[in-house]
Amino acid sequence: MSRQKIIGPQATSRSDDDPQLRPQRFADVIGQRDVLERLAIAVEAARRRGEALGHVLFDGPPGLGKTTLATCIPNELGVPVTYASGPALKAPRDLVPFLTNAEERSVLFIDEIHRLPKAVEEYLYTAMEDFRIDIVLGEGIQARTVSLPLKPFTLIGATTRAGLLSAPLRDRFLIREHLDFYELDELAAILLRNAVKLQVQLDPEAAQLLAQRSRGTPRIANNLLRWARDYAQSRAAGVITPQVVLDAMQMIGVDPLGLNRLDRRYLETLIRVFGGGPAGLEAIAHTLNVSADTLQDEVEPFLLRSELLVRTPRGRVALAKAYTHLNLPSPKDSHDTTGTLF
């Protein structure tokens, strides 16, 4: 088992936002089988050669297990791991302690790596490729540059927006994996396993009901499981049955498709106030008294993925599935949703 090592004032002990439930080895991970198979091959080959694993980049929406896989890799390799966060590394000097203190074949995990400042990002180039960094000693005309060799290490980056990484940085990652959303059966299996860890009895049918409302995301599934556990222990006999799930989800406003109250308000406003669209984001935001950024970043992605909404050059348009889901009458006139989506 690897050990975690925290270095410097900017280090963050990201052992977990879910320490009790997060898998620690590849064998414990449910879902993402293709990604796991490729990682297992690379890890086994590096271990047999006694070399550092090639740098790894995980990208994908939040909550799909990027940090989980980054935690499993050093455990599989049996090497130390150090955690850092992109926004905390504001200058190259903040990165130096992580690199100079890295042990042979150890892992440095940088979460939200797309938020690294450009100067820090460029400082990583030689560290990743040549395992060296250049340090400036002194000031003015007395300043001199010293090239400091580093022990071979593995950088693991996690990002929700890989497009914000510069091409030179992306190209230095030998292994790049995109994580996809989970199937219902995978989420149900995760819930049943985690219910045992939480010491609560979960009915398999109840696990399916929770999985349906989890938006294909394990983090959301675990959050709903914790709420269902609290509800069961407070209002029921401590057992999460299908009826307990239905009652618990109704209390927090999560419907069978996984929409919450704000999601439904968005669709209802678009349909009733704007006739189903097209409508601009700012107009919808002002009507709801919610910031446009909140709607664009938190509400619209799932509505788009669920085929309830489309973005057209003229604005947002509700699709027929949205009317059906909200039990609202379909519009008399069909909207033209052709054109390039943006």
C-alpha cells in the first residue's frame, strides 16, 4: 500500500471527499472497464521494468472517478503519492517543493490541472520530459541559473476541461483517458457495495431507483444514498426500501429522471413563459432570478444530455421529451431547431 506524502504549504491532503466509500485498488472499481484495462496494462509493465509510469491525464465531467483512479494507481504501484491542486500553484516556486522532494517513481497528482497559470504550466515541461528544472539563484547581474535534476516521477492530472490545457502540456501525457457516464447496473452495484460500507440495509430494487436518479454519476449516487440512509434512520426502520427511496427523493425534489427543482423550474419557465423557445439564456436567467452562469454550468448540461433541451443559434428550445416529462401539453407549432449547436 502506498503512503500519502504532503509537502509544502500549498499541498492539499485530498485523500478524499468520500474517504469511506472510495475504492483503493483497481479490483474494487466498478465501471470504466476499458479505461481500467488499459491502465492495468501500463501499470503492470512499469512495475515489471522498475520504471516510473508514464504521465497520466484523466478528463471528464465531475464525479466520475478521476481522483479515485489517481488514488488507485500509486496503490497498485506501491509508491508514495503527493496531492496538489491547480489553483493553489500560483507561481513556479509553489511547484518546486513538490518536484524536488519527489521520490523515485513516486506520483504527483494535480487536480484541476487546467487551472494552472501559464508560467507554472511551462515550468512543468522540462520536469515532465527531461526530469529537470531550472532554478534562478541570486538577483540582478549576480543571478545565475542552475539546472537541478529530478528523480523520475509520474504526474497524474485531472481536469473537467481538457480543452483549456495547452497542446504542449497535453502532448507530454503518455496516457490520456476520458471517463464516461455510468450505466444503471453499474451505479446500482456501486450503491449496494457502499451501503455495506455505510452499514445500512439497501433493497436491490431501491438501489435501482437511486441509480435512475443519479445522472450516471457515482458521486451523485453516493450523495443520494447518504440522504436515503438518513431518511430511513429518521423516518423509517433504518432499512432503505423502494418506498423509503420514493419518499426521500420527493422530499428533496429529485424526480425519476434525476431532475431537481431548479431543473424543472428552468424547463417550466422556458415552456410557459417563452412558449418553449427559442429563448436567450439571459432572459431565462432574469425570469428565474438565477445567474446565467449557474444555469449554463449546473442546469443545462444534464438537460442537454437528457435530450430535454437544445441550443440553437436563436436560443434555447425545449424538446418534446420535456413536455412529456412535465406532463405539459405539446406546442401547437413546431420550432425549427436546425442549425449549428453552440
